[in-house]
Amino acid sequence: MLTEDCISTLTGIGFDTFEIFFNTFSELEKDYLDKLKTHLERFGSSVVSIHPFTSSYESFLLFSNYERRFLDGVSLYEMYFRAAQYIGADKVVLHGLSTDYSSSLSNAEYCRRFELLQKKAACYGVKLLQENVVRFRSGIPDFIMDMREQIPESAFFVCDTKQAFRSGVTPLDEIKTMGKSLRHIHISDNDINNKCVLPGKGRFDIEEFIKYLAGLKYDGDIIIEVYRFSFDKLSELTESKEYLEYLVYKYF
């Protein structure tokens, strides 16, 4: 579905807080953003984070050995920072460097570049968040800890529970590694046959996860992030939302 149609559908069943995945360059232009902003205001909804559609390109664009391409990449990502600011979102999600991509970039150089991107994001009042992603450097907890140690004032994270499981890391261990630098969560569940199902429909101990977040005094958002094949009926989304709200109200 088109993004604006998704918002209309989801607000109709009780959702009002969103992360938007921009799907193409024209959706970063002012004409589209004006329409999107009007659409959000009409339904009393807010966008807290955005996700670039160029995530799969970040290894080559931002973290290759070619410095000039990185500098051009910063200018490109400035478009996302500007779009986020315009529609009221304060977070932008980054995948980073894939381990499938041949790069000799050191962790120190990765952190230097991330810090430069973070400074550019700050010009627009937004934060760049490193997401843990399987087959990316960020899928390894030691790398997350290295970022926290090397750039403690600039390293902020989004925990994706699905990606944690796929990387062989429990979501609980993931957020323990991110600690006070955790700013955002993509939550889903899983079962024996499916890597991604709606929260509350699988075997992930989400209650323990939420309880630990409360202990951290986590004050960010928890976004249900699943694939379209992860549910059949819209009512299943509502059930999952109500389950998470119950746990949040119970522990926070």
C-alpha cells in the first residue's frame, strides 16, 4: 500500500504512532511531505522515526574506502534528516556496513563517519540510530559496545528483536548491550516455523523484555514491525497492540 493509505487504514483501527519507511526519492520532496503532514494531522497521528529505503546501499555509499562518496552520502542523508524534521520525527534509522560487503574500514573509521552523520542530523534536531542487523557489523554485540566506548556522546541505537534473533542474540542481551544508549525499538515475535510473527503470537518472552525496559527507565517508542505475510486480518494487529499496551501499563 502507499504510505498515506497505510496511515489511513491503521489509524482506523486505533494506531496513532508510526515509523515511516520512505520508499523512493519523490517521497522526500516538499510537495509529498506537505501532503503527508496534512494527512497525519487529519488523523491525529504522529511519526516518531523514519527509515531510509537506501539502507541496502549504505555499505557502498557511506562505509566504503572511497572518502568522497561518503561525503556525498552525507549530503544524501541530509535529505532524510530534513524530511524527518519536517514531519515531526526525531529519529532516523541506519543499517550501516554489511559483512557481505568487502570493506577494510576499521571500527574507528566507522565511528568517525557515524559521528559526522550524527552531527549533520543534529542540525535538524534529529538523532541517527544504529540498528542491529543480521550480517551487518551492528549484528555483533561487541561492535555495539565498541561504538558506545569510542563515541559515547554520539552512539544511539534501535533494537530490532527480529534481527537480534536472526543474529543469534537474545533481544534481552541486545538491549543490555545498548544500555542507556537505547532510543527506539522494533518489536516482533517468532515461532518454530516463522522468523517474524506479531508480538504475543510466538515464543519470545516479551513480558520479561518489557519488564527489563521498565527497569532501564526506557522512555522511547516501541514500534510493531512485521512483514505483510506476518498477519492475515487487521484485527490481529489490534490484538497485538493491546497485548503490548497491557504489558507497558503493567510495568511502566
